[in-house]
Amino acid sequence: MFAEGPTCKLLNALKSPVQVYAEVGEHVLHLNSLIGKSLFLKSTGIAVCKSCLKKFEDLFRMGCCKKCFFESPLAGDSILRPELSTAHLGIEDRNLEHEKLFQLQPHVVYLAEAGHIKVGVTRLDQINNRWMDQGARRAIVIAQTSNRFEAGLIEVELKRFYSDKTNWRKMLSNEIDGRDLEKEAIKSQDFFPDHLRKYFKSNGKEQEILFDCSFFDKKISSVILKGKSEIEGELFGLRGQYLLFADGRVINIRSHEGQILFWKY
Ligand SMILES: [Zn+2]
């Protein structure tokens, strides 16, 4: 069967194991049912900017063309750096109404383990999605705030003790950080600055997440589809936003956001 369309991030549904869907044009592909089968992906050399919806040969960053990356609220500074949020002050970065909707809602700071323990920020209603997208095996909320800015300030402090990046190679290699996550969550309270400690959540429950991916002991190489390049092989597993092929090649679907890909499955 065939499908073609702009790449969206994979949809992960919290089941055991996580059920993964790819929206491709008019089709929704259930990727778990393709594991063990041959999958072919080819870049068409065309991409659609998620902000202006115009077509380009290539996008700049975050699924946007260069102009939109620097001007659209979909790529505003606070998306990658929550501490730069200004909507709580009524100050516009790119579009205040959009920023108010996005920033002025409950956020959480969490610890997640995907090869190593990292700290992150997300909207309260996005926690499971965020953890699944990152391929986290375990995660726990350590603070809840009323807006994005406050959560960002806590994250900045905790970055002195925990990475804020997922190490995708460790994650896909099934490396495990042996530390007890609930104990680490309690310990993290000591790292909060005094004026932010009121947001600490002492009763966070560890969420375990099981992905549809057996032990992957291959030498991993990451594939990026550009121009007219393609990848074909047996789909081995699914974790986060990655498809893992049986020969060790992996592809991060989210990093192809907006690119029109052709799928044969
Ligand atoms: Zn654009």
C-alpha cells in the first residue's frame, strides 16, 4: 500500500506497549502492525511550512521556512526556552493572543529517564504525550506551576544538576540510568531556589512506559531524508519519534516535519 503527505510528528497512544500512528496525507498508518515487515520511505524534495503552509524545497527549522522561523509564534523563543516567556507580563514576542493561550496555562517540570535522567517542561495536559515523544522509559512530575515562565525558571535551576536533552543514541541503545526516579524526584527539591520551592510536588507518581521495541543491540546510524533520498528495510521497533530498522538504521520522524514523504508499506 502507498501513502504520501507532509510529515507530522508521530501520534503515540499510551497503551502497553505504546501504539504509534503516522498521519500521512489522508491515511493514518498503525505502525505497530508494520513491525517485522518491509517499509519504504522516500523524500519527494518538497516540504510544507507549518506556519505559512507554502511549499519549499527545504525548511529551515522546527517545520518552518526561514521567514516563519524568525516571525511565527509557532517558533517563538519560549517554545525551546520556557524561561523567555513574557505573556504573563502582557508582553508580546510575536503574537500575544497566541502566546497567552500557550503560556498562561498550568505547566509541569518533570524528570524523565531515557538512557539518563533529564529535566524538562511541558504543559500539564501534554505530559504523557511529551514523555512518549521523548522515548522515556520512566517519568515523574516534580513541580506544577500556573504558567510556562515559572516552570522555565525551575528548569533553568535544575539544568545545573540534570541534562535537559535526550541522548537519542543512549535511549535507542536501551541504556538504563539505574537511579531510583522517585528518590531522585524528592532529592531534586533541594535544588529548587527558595522562591520557587512552593511549586514542588512531593506526591508525584512514577509513570512507566513500555515501547514496542525489543532489545536493539545494533550499531545505530541515523538517516536523514533530503532531496530524493530513501530508506527501505524491515521495521524493527518504535520508540519516541523514531522508527528503528532491523539493520541498525533509525529515522527521527519529527525532524522531518513538513517534508512530503512517500510511504510504501
Ligand atoms: Zn513559512
